[in-house]
Amino acid sequence: SKESLQQKIFGAARDGLAITLFALLNSKPKCEYPEYLDSSVSLDGQKCTPFIIAARNGHLNVIRMLLDLNGYKVNLEQEGTVQFDGYVIEGATPLWCAAGAGHKCIVQTLVLHGADVNHPTRTISTPLRAACFEGRLDIVQFLVEHGADLHIANKYNNTCLMIAAYKGHLSVVRYLLSKGADPNVQAHCGASALQFAAEHGHLEIVKELLQQNAHVMRNGIGMTPLLAAAERTKCEMVEYLIEQPWCTREAKIEAFELLGASYANDKDNYSLEKAYHFLHCAMVERYRPPLLPKQLAPPIPAYDSRVECLTPEELEAIRDDAHALHMESLVIRERILGPQNPEVPHPVIFRGAVFADSAAFDRCLQLWLHALRLRAGSRLPLRKDLLRFAQVFSQMLHVGVEVPPFAVIQIVSAAVKELEAGGEDLEANLYTALYLLVIVTKLRFSSAEEEHELHRLVYRLARLKRTTKDGSTLLHLCVNSETPVDDFHTKNVCRFPCASTAKLLLQCGADANAIDSERNTPLHVIVGYQKPISDFLTLHAIITGLVESGAHCDVTNARGETALEASTTGVAEIILRTQTQISLKCLAARAVSRFELPFRDGEVPKSLVGFIEMHGGRCRELHIGAD
């Protein structure tokens, strides 16, 4: 078949089998070559033509064969979707792929055949930028010599010089600077090439940039290259930058404090010894005449209301007190960087995770709730934070520790706000909200006010009517045995279908007749449950709960099936039959649908149109029978 041949042609190009590719093409008339060579094939997250995949994989023999193929002219500017180091690149040309993968011979061949050296991807990344990312000086030089514009920045205004500095490619940085690259351009985030190099510890690049008159500037969140290096625990970089003539005494003290504080709570570079050393260096510098006293911020309860050490003696007193050093450091980081800085929460979350691992859940929650407030204040997405709380709440319940309702109230409230805002994390947040609702059903409330507040939040959640991509509401997910559950701790507590969570949602106003993209109601979903005997109580409780909350047993899905007709087990059928009492109104609606009677042009009140559609009135439009 044509599709099979197309797959074979693509596979031959992908694997560098030029002779096989030629033979496959030769079996078809030349006029059909474009059908196979200009069409994209989707495979493993990529979608591109045979020519692009050959360039991506470095098969020069295939590239040359296709360029010289009699009766076919390659479009050198064709675009495709490819993957590089886990990143999906849309709008990539063959030249971009070859440059990004480091295939110089292919780059040369394509350019000499007329490929546009400045053809960008969807994010305005040029072939030159791709070569700079990989640090391929030879390809960078060749492209620049053949007209590549080194001043073209991507959609974030991130330049070729910035990416080379970020990746630590000294030779590329030197070459770009020699060709006139501006070291003082700032990306949309406010960072310059100097900032990127400093925060990643590329000392020789920082020296080179400073020699080329790079300016020391703050980025969009107020970080200088010195502060960025200190926050990332790049001690050699800090020690170099504080010796520069532009570094003030105050900046030196701040850098030492931030460096030490970061070492105390960095999950990758944790070192209390280095933490104390640099905090001590800062204190010594403060006490060198003239004295520069600290400007303390108000105590923060999450940090044990710790007040920072003000003298060398006070600091010496906590030298061997790990907990005090941890809290001292969190206080220092928030004072120097400010609560709005998005870098502040990470160490707070790390320290909370350490407490959770040692079952000190109260301290964990205190720190994580503070981190949540910090992230919300910085307007950062809360997807990971919300899931993290669902996980720790589940862990607590699993080991028999009572979960405090006040904490759950705060997290459910945050989840509601995130779902109200929508965004690309909506579906992930919807699943997390479902896990949180399961946890709500297992709480022991100390007051009626707490229970009322949580029910009020669940009501807001239900009223949002947010759905997954397939149209499933929280109630659909709650009664579906195939609803995915996060593996880390959550699976020990959350299992679906869940009768208690379904009951909570129904009590708080969830629509028992909501339909998904296949027009299935929650009743349609639960009657497909495959454990009717071993989990009879759950099946019975959910079906009866839905019916008592107004679920219509005779609503038809996109296949024209009622819940009874969609039942996959005799047990579900029996439960449904005992619950079913079809009203005259429902029978009339089904009759309108069955006999295809007109009802949308004023024949019935507008309030009844949706009711009739729910009972199969749309099936005729979808070209499927109501029966």
C-alpha cells in the first residue's frame, strides 16, 4: 500500500540506507516522488519528511542521493517537528537539524546547495543558534562565513552569545565576540550573557565577557550576576566577582551571606561546613570598621520565628546546631532575595521534604504552606505544589497520622483558584483536586466551621464544571476505575471508583447528569465497573447515590445507549433496575427522540430542549440511532 511504502521510504532515510531508499523510489514513476518525499511521517514524537530525518541523523549518503535524484527537486526550506535532548522543536529545517546535531558535512552540503542559513524555527531559533547550543565552533564559523546573522535572537530575545555562555562554550563565546556580538543585550527576563555564565559557574567566560566591557546589570527579578552565582552555590565565581572594582562592601557581604545560606538548604550542593564558613566570612566583613549592621525582617513563623544572628559570637553559638543553621539560612535567603523572588521557595520545599522523610509532618506542612504562599505571590504555577501536598497528606493518612483540616482548607482553596484561572496545567490540577477530595472524606473535623468551609470550597469546585480533554468532570473521574492515580504515596489512599468522594461531590452540587465527549453520564461510567462482586458496596452506593441525586437512568450516550444498556455486568443491571422509576416526562422525551419529532423551532418551551437532547434528541444529528 501507499502508506506502507511511505513508511519504508522514511525508515530507509532515517537509518541511512541510501541504496534501499533508491530502490524503493525506483519502483514508482518519477512523477510520484513528491508524494513520498514531501509528505511528513509521524513517529516517536517527531513529524517530518525523509530528507529532514536524514539530516537529523547525519546520513550524508541519503542527503546527497536525494539532492542528485533525477526527476525530483528537494525543498531545502521544508519544516518538520523533531526532538533534541528531550525538547520538541517545531518548524525545524534540514539545515537546523544538521547544525543542531553537529553534522558539519551535511551543513556544508545544504548551504552550498542554497539552504537559507537564517531560516528560523517556530521559536525563532536559527541554525547558528543550534550550533552555538552544541558548542560546535567549526559549524558556527562556517555558518557565519556564509551569511548567518549572529544578532538574531529567539522569541525570548535570547541571543546566540547568551546560549553559548549559558552552555559554557568558551571558544564559541570568543568567536562571537570577535565578530561583533553585543555582550550587553538582555533577554526578556532581563538576563545578559554575563548573568547566564555567572549563574552556571563558567568562570573563564565571565572573565572574557568582562574584558569585552560587559555591563553588570540586574535581571527582571533584581538579581545581579554576583547574587545569581551565590544563589546557585558557585563559590569560585563569587570569590572572583567580589574582587572586581565595581563590587561594593555591601554587595560582598550580601554575596557571602547568600552563598552560605544557599549551601545550607541546597539539595544538590548541601554542605553545612561551607554554609557556616561563608556566613562567618560575611559576619567578619560586617564587623570590620565601619560596622554595617543587619537590617532584619520581621520573624517568619514557618522558620521557627528565627531571628538572625547579629554578632560573630551568636553565629559561633549555632555552629554545631544543624537545625538552627537551616532556619537561619532560610531567613537570610528570604531577606536578601525578597519574598517575590521565584528562587526563594525551592530550598524551603527541600527542607520541608527532609522533615517529611523523617515523619516530622507538622514542620513539613508549615514550611510547604509558606512556600505555597511565596509561589502564589510570585504568580508561579502551583501544579507541582498542589500535587506535593496531596502526596504528603496521603502519606500521613497511610501511616496513621491525622491530617489537620486547616492545611487541607488552604490547599483546596489554592486548587480552586488554579482551576478558576485555567491554563495549560488545568487537567493535571483537576486530577490533583480529585485526590484532595478523597483526602477531605477522610478528615476528622475539630469544628463545624472547618467542615462547612471545606464543603463551601467543594461547592465552588463543582460549580466550575472543569473537565479533562475527553470531557470528564470530577464526578466522572471519581466513579471511573480507569482514573489514573499518582504513584508517590497517593495511590495508597486514593482508589477509584470512590463512593465517599462521589457522595461528597453530589452533596456539594455536582451535576449527576453531566456528559463527557461521548455523552456518557457518570451513571454510564459506573455501570462499566468490572468488580461488581468484590466491590459490590461501592458499586451499589454510587449508583444509588447518583439516582437519588437526580441522575436520569434513560439518558442516552453517543452510541444511543442508556446506562442500563451500557451495563457490562448483571449486578449493575440489577441494581439499576431496582432504582429505576422512569417518569412520564422522561418517556415523552424519549418518544420525541425515537420518532424524530421536531422540537427546536418553538414546538416546546426552550427549557425542555436540553432535556429532550439529553434523552437522545441529538442522536439523529450525529447520524446514530436513538435505539
